[in-house]
Amino acid sequence: MRILALVKRVPAPGARINITADEQYVDDKNLGHAISPHEECGVEAAVQLIEQHGGEATVMSMGADVSEEQLRAAVSVGMAKMVLVPTDGTPKDPQETAAALTAAIQQLEAEEGAFDLIIFGNESADQGGFQVGIRIAHALGRPMVNGIKGLDVDGASDGHILANREIDSGVEVYELPMPACVGVKEGINLPRYPTMKGRLASKKAELATVEAAGEAGGQAQVKLLSPPEVVNETVILGNGPDAAPAIVDLLEELGVM
């Protein structure tokens, strides 16, 4: 199998996010960065499929030069090749992003052959647009299912892959003819930690670049706003037996007693 997994560099989950003074960008000077969580699971899914069925997995990212850090992180856990689609680092809308990545994928496939499976994250952790994977799949003319929590080749017909999507009443199972695209959700697997051997291999791996661009769509960002901070206040009702009357009063106030 030939698999391509796309990843995005995002602020590390749980970090405090500050906005620049012009309200247009995230101020990431003091932020750590990571692969978007859904896409981290996409990398693990690609590595597992290659381990089970053989082949080669490539990881691709679009962004500034610093995105090389996330590409090498993916190589350290088992991806064979890494490709950067360089930009100036400013955020792109989903239409522009999808157009540029589509052009880059087409260039790679023209040189090396079609990918059997392209894996996207269900949505990015920062913008959460849910659009890029679907737009790329449509542009490439390939079947696409989002929200995937399971992938299986062994149980599918020859040249197909099974993709499982959870719903309220159970699980939907799709059989997709390859080449195909899927958007995986966090929780489809537990991403592995890189080994020392993997880290050393990632430092030596060659970074390929593919120049590609797309036209911006109709969306226009107005400004970014930080949500209001929620402050939780803790009130100590008392210590030891002296707290009992206050607790009883509180339970009566809440209607428990």
C-alpha cells in the first residue's frame, strides 16, 4: 500500500492562547506546538496499516519552515517520507489550503504513482473547518468519509478498505474502493511514542518540498476573539465538626434535603 497522511502544526493542546494586538493571529511566541490530535491518530493509522500490509507511508504538511518539526515527529514514529508545502506562515482559508494541497498531491502522484489511501484528520485543532479533506477528495475524484473510528483492509473486498463511523445507534461501515480518502477522529487508536531509534532516523530523513499554491475562497476573517475566562471560586465551609451545620444548610439550599 501507498499511504499519505496530512498533518498540521497547531498550538499544543491545553496551552493558554493569546491573540495579537491587531486581533488577526494567535500570538505563538511562547507556545509549544504539536501535530493536531486527530491528525496524530491519522499518522498512527497509516503506520499500523503499513506494518500489517506492507508498503510505504508519506506525511505531508502545509505551512512555514517550522512545520518541519511536526513532519520529523511523524517520521520518528514510522512514516517513511516527509513532504512540506511551504507558505509564508499566514493562515489560509480552507479553499486556498485545499487547492494548494491538491496540486501538491497531484505532483507527487505524477512522479511516484497514486496513493491507495489519503488520511486526513477529521478537523484541525485550531480552525476546525471540517472542509480541507473533503475538498481535496472531491478535487481528486475519490470517495471520502469523515468521522472514521476504524480502518480494515483484511475484511474488505480486493482493492477496497472498510471504514467504520460511530453513530448514536451503533456503527456505520463503509466499503471504499481504493484509491480513497478518509478523515479519522481522535480515539481511533492510541498514538505511539517515538523510540530513540525513531528520533535518530527522523533527524537524518530528507525533507522534500513541493511548491504549490491555491486561490483564496470567499471567506474573509474579521478578527479573533478570546473567550471570556471563567473564574471558579472555592469557599471553605469550615473545618472538622464545625463544618457540619454549614454543609446541612447548603444541602437544604440545593434541595437535596
